[in-house]
Amino acid sequence: MELELTNILKKVKTLYRKYGIKSITMDDVSHELGISKKTLYQYVSDKHDLVNRIVDNEIINSERLLDEISKKQLNAIEELFEYNRHVILMLKDYNPSMDYDLKKYYPDTYAKIREVRSQLMYEKVLLNMKKGKAEGYYRSDLDEEIIARLHISRIENLFDAELFTVNESTSSKFFLEVFVYHIRGIANENGINFLEQKLKELNSKENE
């Protein structure tokens, strides 16, 4: 039952990301899944419940993936590059209409995912900075809490600002610049040297 529900949520999330939430009815969902609405309602009570479950599943998946990155025994800067790679993979399927529909028609759910996502990112960034300090890659005079909040605020507000188009703000080049900007602001000379080495490696792979 649980596995079947997970598969349903995965398929419906793909629909929402492609077409937005508002335009997809429960009839559309049952048709896409190849099951009757009666069967669908054995797993969820209504569309609101379905949307909530998809959001909860998204949160669980993000937590699991970030924990996996933390367990890779990377240094602090390598860890940030892994986070950046994760963000870029997520943005490949990003559809602004899904966020718009979530914010307009499911405000409580939207507020929940924003709060949980911000807190999760804050905790990871904070731990990363403490790790970078201990490894001798980040400046010893950093105020971790202030910088962590500043970085999360910058990331969260990128999609709300009108300075960049959706295509610009969701591009891999854009997010790499954001991450490199962040690292240059917190790294010491040793960290900057390691960063330059990582960037050279990335450029070499892209030119292969």
C-alpha cells in the first residue's frame, strides 16, 4: 500500500510540474495513472490531501538526499558543490506555475514547505560553515548564524525578485555563480585556492 502510494505521488508530481496544480483534476490523475477515481480515493481523501502528501514526500526526499551528501566525507567546499549539483538537478523540472498554484490555492501547504525547506537549508549551511572553519578553509572570524541566514534569504528570494527571468534564475550557470559568490565571501586563502582548483576541474570536464 505504501509503495503504491509513493508511486502515485511520484507520477502526480510529474504532472503538476509539467502542467501546474490548478489545471490537473482528480479525473486527470486517475486517467493518467490508469486507475478509477474510486481506487485513487483509497489512497487520498481529496485533491488537497493529494497535494499535501506530495509536498510531505518532497520534504522527506530532500532531507534524505541532503543527509546522503553529509555522509560522503567530503570537505566543506566539496560539500557545497554537491549541494549545488543537487539544486541544479531539481531545477531541471522546475515549473513556476506549480509554485504559483501552490501559493494561491494551498497557502498553508506553501507556507509549510517554505518554512521546512528554509530551516533545513539553514541547518546544513550552518553545519557546513562550522566544518569549513574546523578544516581551515573558511575565515575564522565568520559569524556562522548571520551568514547562514543571509545566504538562505538570498536563495529563497531569487524566485520572487524581478531582476532575473525564470530561465536565468533556474540555469546551472546562475546557481554556480551564486554558490561561488558565497564561497568566496566566507573562504580564507586556503579555501580560495581549493575553490580555484575545483573550478578548473569543472571547466576541464565541460571541455572534454
